[in-house]
Amino acid sequence: MRKLVYYVGMSLDGYIAGPAGEWDFYPFDAEMVAWGKSEYPEFVPTHVRSDAGMAVDEPNKRCDTVVMGRGTYEPALSIDVTSPYAHMKQYVVSRTLGRIDDPAVELIERNPVELVQRLKREAGGDIWLAGGGKLAAELLGELDEMIIKSYPVVAGGGVPAFSGAFRPTLFTPAQRREFGNGAQVTWFTRA
């Protein structure tokens, strides 16, 4: 069965972005970027792959589907990119977006849990939960694995990694890797 995987970067205090969606406060590390492109090429948006030194048609290694919230999708729309992950099946969960003018991106206006449960039953690679925090909280019961890039910085405010009801959910650390900028990537599986 396919897994729902939340792959996300966050500050030490649990924010995935600043109050205006900024993420440039995370300390850059070339080794970490090279690792990400090599291990998880599908998480690099299609429209930035050539600038990142990747082939536009670089094959996916693990996930072939992405589920994202409106806040994760809108930065691409703001630069006229309607299909940011053209190399994957794309779903945007939003009750307020109204419509998406790209047949490669499917708008889900209600119940993302039903969507993920259906996707898990279908054949294919794993499903990447790209964010944001509200959607991650809604899908917490369906999360099978988290890959957390933890940066050594305190944001103090912004977009939390999970924003929803109090629902303690135990995960077990499975692996950890450190990088020269002090960041760590930790793999967690549902306990």
C-alpha cells in the first residue's frame, strides 16, 4: 500500500515558513541541496529543475503524487506557474480557491482524508504531502512517515508545521543525518 509522506523543512520552533511565506531565513548548505536533489528529485519543482542543474525529466525515486494546500500552491501561481510539479500527479486542497485552470492539477474542495485514503488504495508510488500546516493537521491520521529537515534557527512566528486541534500522535525516529550548516534530516515512522 502507498504511504503518505510529509517531507518538510522547519525551524527549531516548528515553523515551515515565516508570516509572509518566506523561507529564505533557513541557512543554506550546498551539501544538503545536492543530497535533496539526488535522494528526492521529485520534490524539486519542475519549473526550477534546469536552474538547479537537473534534467527537467529527472525520474521520480519514491513519490509520484503530491497533495498540497492552497498556501503551498499559491507561490507558483504568483509567478504564473499553474503546474509546479508537472512530473507528478498533483492535487490542491482548498475550499476557497474556486478553480484551477490547468488540467494537470486537480482541485479538491472537500475532505482531503477521503482523497488520501483513495490514493493509498491505488497503484503507484508514495504520496507526498507538501504542506501546509493546516492540511498536515487534517491529514495527521493518515500520515505514515515524516521526513523533517530541521534547521538550526528559531523563527519566532509564521506558518506552523501542524495547525489544528490538539491530537498527540506518536512517531518513532528511524534515521537521522546531519549537514554542515547544522541542519538535520530525521525520518519518522508512525509508532
